Amino acid sequence: MTDSTANPLHLGRQSELPASPEQAVLDYVPNPRDAALYMVRFAAPEFTSLCPVTGQPDFAHLVIDYAPDKTIVESKSLKLFLGSFRNHNGFHEDVTVGIGQRLFDEMKPHWLRIGGYWYPRGGIPIDVFWQSGPVPNGLWVPDQGVQGYRGRG
């Protein structure tokens, strides 16, 4: 991890889409309300990665919820990180959990969860969920609001 808390790489600058998630640098900035327990939500309804077997695109609606501690993730760097998966081969489980774990390991929030609501390939939608641990006492955590896949019905 590059420490980009003091010197954000992307904020206020033109940035290229990273070639891979491993090359993506996530920027973190000081939490302006670090004394408050609150939740942040990012939704990426058009997330894509590649099937590791066929190389065909896989589509998902990702929802990332976290309760920040000393830092927050800078949204432009998060968008670039998520965009870097469009050329990345990975199973739904690996991609979803890997995104959540990387954010948790680098940002060190009080709590983080990710829901990966994957659209069907081969007729079966796969939803993947990961969280860092129990919800902190007193944190309001709304439902992620993504319905299970229903097809056309």
C-alpha cells in the first residue's frame, strides 16, 4: 500500500484507469468527523469484471458500507480502483471479498461490509456478502436496498 493519506495521488489531478486492481492506488483523506460514529455508502450499479474461465464480462451491483475511523476513502480513487476490474479475471466471490478486504486493511475503518449482487451467467445469479465483524454498537445500518434477481417477472 502506498501511503496516500498525506498526498492524494488522484484528488484534483487527471488520472488514468489502472491496468489492474493490484496497480490501483486508493487514496485516503483525514476523516473530518472522526469523533462521530456514522456510516458511508458507495453504490456501483454498473460494476464489471471478467469471468476467469470464459473471459466474458460479468456484471454486478456493488454496495460498500463502512463506518470510518481516522480516514475516509477518496471517491475518485475508489472509482478508478473499481474500474480497474473491467479487465480483471476473477470469480464473483474473490472479487467481492477482495475489494472489501483491501478497503478494510488499508483504511482501517471501525466496520465495513460489501454486498455483491451479480447478474446471472449460466442462469444463476450469485450474491456475495462480506463484513469485517459485528456492527458497532449504536451505528445505524440501513438495508442495502438491492432486490434479489427476479428476471423479467
